[in-house]
Amino acid sequence: MTAAAQDCKLPPKVARPVIDPHRCEGAGDCEEVCPYGVFSVRKLTKDELKSLPLKPWLKVLVHGGSQAFVVNGDACHACGRCVTACPEKAIRLTRLAATEQTRDA
């Protein structure tokens, strides 16, 4: 069993990370620590920037215009490494409803 698998609390498709776009500054720590490739950090589009309130918009611009996105949420095993690694505390794990789990299976 790998070290990543030992940290897992749940099988895939039971929980999913949620990123608060008002807090995320695109540091990329989540992308680095996730053993399952759940995250991607990229520059925000103009439309995405426009949707942010002023304070988060300024934070994003000051920190390079990037944010983290969940690109492979079904692979999440709820190890919590991303939550611990995020310096902005912008990530939380959410348990999926039973209907979402069976629909995605």
C-alpha cells in the first residue's frame, strides 16, 4: 500500500474538494500534494475575473491572476492533504449525497 493510500479516508467518488474562489490565491500547494491529480492551477479568464468581488479580485491579481480548480473530483479519496496544504484555507472536503455517488458509479 502506498503512503498516499494509507492516508485515504474514503474510496473515490464519495467526497469532493470544494475551493472557495474568494480565498484561493493560486499558490498551487493543493496541486503539488494531491496524489490523485484532482487539482489544476491556471490563470483566470476575463469572465472569471469579472465574477469576483473587488477584494478577491485584487488578491488574485496581486498573486499572478491564477487560482486552483478541481479538474478530477471523482478521483478524490478524502486524504485531506489539500486542506492542510492550502495556505489560504480555501479548500474543504464535501461528502457527496448518496444519489450523486450511485449516479457517478
